[in-house]
Amino acid sequence: YEEEGLFDRAKELEPVFEDALHSLKGSNQVIDIRNIGLMGAIHFGSEGIPATEFAPKVFQYCYDKDVLVRFSADYIVLSPPLIAETSHIEKIADTLKEAISSVS
């Protein structure tokens, strides 16, 4: 990792990832957003559709748009690869915004 500069890359991307992830605050169903480094989680609440049904639908929307996230109960969990570029982080955030809006 060190030889390839992945730790430095992660450090550079951390604020980009944090800003992108936290830009989802205020979106429908979003209760909380947490992150550290290049790991993050979005916690969904229950407005209309149950949160435990909402997260899998957000996952499926993202998957269909070639964005890989994980879901666990009422969370979407993210950990982009350390080789990700800023454009990849932007695509993740944009796709999540679309997914949340579409599923709501």
C-alpha cells in the first residue's frame, strides 16, 4: 500500500468523500450520516416506506447504475477502493441522491 501511495491517496480523498457523503443530509429518509476515512454509512428512517425496505431498494438502484454499495437493515454502507478518483466519489454521491429521490 505504501509503495503505491494508497495511504496518501486515501488521505487526499477523505475530505472529498466526507463532503460528498454529507451532501446527502436533508434528503428524504436520511436520519444520520457517519464516516471515517473512506468508510461511510447512511442511516435511513421511516417516512412512508419502512427503512428496512428502503435501503435494499437504494442498493438495487445504485447497482443498476454500476455503483456498488452495501445495505444492512436500514443502512447503506460505503467503502470505495483506495484507487478511486474524485470523479468516482462524485458519481457515488450523485447516484445515491438519485436513488434516494427515486425510491422515496
